[in-house]
Amino acid sequence: MRKIFSIATLWVVLSSFNKDHKKPAADKNNLPASNPFAEVSKLPFRAPDFSRIKDADYEPALIAGIAQQQQEINKIISNSAAPTFENTLVALEKSGQLLNRVSGVFNMVTGANTNTFLQKLQEDIAPKLSDNQDAIFLNTKLFNRIKSVYDKRTKLILDKESQRLLESTYQNFVLAGANLSPQDKEAMKKLNAAEATLTAKFSNILINGTSAGALVVNNAADLAGISQTAIDGFAENAKAKGMAGKWLLPLQNTTQQPLLQSLSVRSTREQLYNASIHRAEKNDSNDTRKIIITLAAIRANKAKLMGFANYAVWKLKDQMAKSPEAVDDFFAQLVPAATAKVKEETAAIQALIDEQKGGFILQPYDWDFYAAQVRKTKFNLDETETAPYFELSKVLEDGVFYAANQLYGLTFKERKDIPVYQQDVRVFDVFDRDGKPLSLFYCDYFKRDNKNGGAWMNNVVGQSYLLHTKPAIYNVCNFTKPLPGMPALLSFDNVVTMFHEFGHALHGMFASQKYPSLSGTAVARDYVEFPSQFNEHWALDPLILKHYAVHYKTGIGIPQALVDKIKKAASFNSGYNITEKISAALLDLQWHKLTPGEEVNDVTVFENNALHAAGLDLSQVPPRYRSTYFLHIWSNGYAAGYYAYQWTKMLETDAYSWFEENGGLTRANGQRFRNMILSKGNTEDYNKMFKDFRGRAPRIDAMKKSISF
């Protein structure tokens, strides 16, 4: 899951970005000096000092942070002076520094290295954080002050960023319910608290369900087709769980599992696939169905309170697309071509099965196994042939970092003196083109049972000139950890994931904003994936590829013939790849188009009906995420927004076509992209930013070409 933990609206920013400036005054901070969050970290970039932080430190710091922010809000609204931009908007931006200091670290750890203590705290603290946000965004006196300044905006002398802050803050308050009646505000607070509790609960249950859903294999012969190294690793997994003599295959968070393309025993493929799709619907403590039905109903009721037809209409108001209808129109241009492509691919795979006298009709758990054979036959490409050229550290330092150097002039230096939350985490100093410190970068690449699935980026410290903070950023992935002494070899898809997540990191590193709520990745969901998906292109750029794609044993660069195979094969399975994602996006929108009173009694029936109505009920192509393990939409802020991945693919392919038209990978082009896209944050209208860079509004042509339609 390429799930950037990105921020699209101010009320999320207030509890996600670290907005440190100075040590809180004693009368606003009842934390003992021994609590590591009681003062700003003295480490570079104000990085969290994990050598001091204990699990028990989070709760008192979070509670104190909430209390302190409420004191700061009360100070704003009790100010006897007339509301001004400085004493209201800027004061609001400065509030919550203790809360954001601890929240940034808490989010980092609970996503990537959680435990039962932290999971319980996460669920307990969620409604309190929700109450705090409501106390801000549903505060009538505070909103009246903001509105007073907003109503005078045409007479104020403000720079462009300050004007954007005023307009954005006013809109965010309105969209949060600031104009509701007192009675409706109380109703909204209750719904918000309930939603916050359930989103935290969903995340924790899914971690547990994914871990518990791992497939136990009793016979080594059933693992035929995968490497001995992988088999040994699965044996170690089982041994660690007290099942010596067996093999334990962990689940990724997507529907399809990477091992399905290698496992030659069909019954094992079927078992692994079923373990994946049913991980959270076993009528046990890890079943999420009641939670998601309740969450959908809560969101529908919130939308009704706000006067919107449904949650999707409400949530797209501040997005680039603006409305669900615009998204429907966008997908209408893709679905017919995508499904037609899938039918071609299905026929090719079925033909191979028949040629091999398989005697069965292609099923979802067969797709990757036979697609890999079709690809090998058609393009003579085998992943075992490419993996030795993609060693993780080499990809990171000589690929991902090197591309950032060639495009933007960045340099990197690993440091061992920054404490981390888990031993696999690496930390790097990032230096700008002039040699000055730009950012701190953490990377955590290996899968663990106590880590959320997928891949994501977030800030543990946000950038802000107002608060004198520079960004500290992290990337998290879920690659298979090799046995001791063995290299971490990646699939090319893994390589692309690393470039993707680092694209998000660049968006955060190049942030150049005064105000934290407009900084870096604090943009709309259907814009935030643009920089990350754009950065994927450099994985196959000839200059970059030859620099990192080196055989881990021989040191010989990847042969051009193999590169050609990778490029030609990139178009293979494009119908399947986009259809599974569109199907997931459709499910997301359908859940969030529900109106109050619309009952969902059976999640599977709901999914089937939604896919059928859209012409996407293709038995061999399941959604990339089924509703029961769709972390993006139930817990990670992408509700009614999963379409963003395809929307931003339109943006990034169109932007990359500009690079192709203007000399490709050059420092000048990189600097232009940095100046006009990566460093802008949420300081301008998204459509304007793109048009200024591209010279026109985005078009879908390059996207269609990229997926071979």
C-alpha cells in the first residue's frame, strides 16, 4: 500500500505536524521534566530522542498537549483587541506545539512499530483528540474572529501565502461545521468522537487480523516454485511463532499476494488468496465488517448534518476534482478501455492454461502465476533474473538518492547517532544543492508483524518558517527481510515503490512555507500523490538505472537486453493493474455515497452490487483492496479519496511528458519542477499550479498512453 500519511486539511494538520518553537511555559505544561516531550528535542532537526522515550510517556504528553492547546485557543478568543490576521490566524498557527510534538512521534511509532499497550492507548486517545479538534473547529467565538478577518480580506494588505492561509482556514472551518447550529454542533461532536474511536480500532484490528491470517503450510512440497531462501525465511517465521517444522507465509495488505506469481502448487495459491481476502471476516475478534458498516453510517450522518447529499460530496469540496461527478466522468473515460484490455489479457492467460492442459477456468489466485509465464514467454522476463540487480541499499543510495542529486542537487550522509524506534531503521542527513542542511530522512523498509501494511511517508517534524522548523521525514515499506548475511533483493515493483515514497519525501523536504498548515504535503488528497508517482519515472531512466542496477555478486551492471525486457514488460498486465485500482476506488466512493438510513447488511453483497453496476464485476480481477481491509479509507484519511491515485496519475504522466519534450532529466528541469510544484505546498490553487508548470490544464492522453490503451 503506497499510503502516504499525508495531510489535506488544517484540522488534520493540527494533530499531525510537529510545530515546535520554544519550550512551553510552565503554567501551560504540567508534564514532569523527566518526560521527554516536556521540552523540544535537542537533537538535530528536533528529531525524537528514542533513547529517552518510553511507551508510558505518550499518554501524559498527549493529555498535557490537549490542555495546553485549549489554553492557547482560549487566549485567542478572550483577546479584547479587535480580530486581526496576526492575533487570530497566526496565533492559531502557533498553537498546539506540545500536542504536535508528541503526536508526530506517536503516529510514527503506532504505524510502524506498535504493541498492545500503544494500540489500546491509540483507541483511548482518539476520542480525546477528536474532542480537541471539535473544540477548535466548532468553537463559535474562534470562528467569529476568523470570519471577521475573512470578511475584510479585500482590504487587508497580505502576501500571497497569508491570503491563502486566511481563505483556506475559513473554508476548513466551514467544512468542519463552524456554521452549524449549537444543537447540530453537539451532534457533530458525538459523531466525530465515535468515528475517531472506530478508525483507531479498525487500524489495530487489521494489524492483528493480517498477522493472524498468515498462511501456515505443513508440507515443504506445497511451496514449490519459490526460492529456497524464501522457504527458509518462512520456516524461521513459523519457528518464531512456536510452530517449528512448519512454514508461515505472512500477508501483504493488498488482495493479491506477491507469492502468488511463484507458487506452482495451485491449492497453495488458493489457500493463500483465501487467507488474504478473508483475513478480516472470520466472525472473530479481528472481524472488521461491523466497524466499517458503522463508520459508513456515521460519515453519512455527518454529511447530512452539513447539508450535503452524502459524505463524498462533502469531502470533495476542497479537492482538485471538486465533486464525485467529476471523478465519475474521469473513470468513465478509463473503465471501457481498461476492461477491454483485461479481457485481452484474460484470453491470453486462459490460452496458456489450456495449452498446458490445466483443465480449469482462470481464477484470481491463478492470475499472477500464469501472467508471469505469459510475460516470460512474450518478453522473456523472469523476476529471479532481475532481482540480483536490485539490492536494497544500492537502490536507495545509488538510485533513489542519486536521482535526487541529478535532478535537484541533493546529497546524503548516513548518521548513526540519531536514536531510532527499531533497529532496522536508517537515518540520513539531507543537504541542499548549496551544501546546507535541508532535512532529516528516516527509512524503515522491512515487514514486521507489528507494522501497518503497505508503504507510506510522513513528517515527524514539519517545515515552517514561522516556527523555525525544518522537516524530519520518514518512509516506511514492507519488503521481506532477508536472513542474516543474505542480501535484500527487490522486485522491480519494490524498486518503484521506493522511488514513489521518496517522491513524497521530496515534496516534504522542499517545503518552503511560513505557515505549517500550508507546508509541504499538506495538500489535497487528489494532488498529494502527484509528486510521488512522478518520481517513479526515474527508476528506469538510463542515467539513473545504470548507476544502481548492479549485480550484487559480480558488480556488473544490468545488461541492456534485460533493461529492454523490463521496459517492454512494463506495459504487460496494464489492464489488470488499473482495473483492480479503479474497482477499489469505486468501492470507496460507493461506501461514501450512502445516505443516512441506507442499510448495508452484507458487505460482500454490497461490494458485488457496486462492482456490477459499474461494469467492473470481473471474476478474475478483484479490487486491489476489499472493504474489510481497506486501510486507506477507514483509517488513513483517504475516505472518498482513493480515486486520487488515478487522478494524480493523469497529472504526473502529463507532467513527465513535459520533461520528455524538454530534454528529460536535467538539473534545469528538476529545478523548475521543484520551484513550481514541489516547493509550493498548499499556497496556490492546485489547477493553477499545474497549469503554470505544464502551460495548460491536465490532459488524460499521456496517462492512456502510459497504460497502453
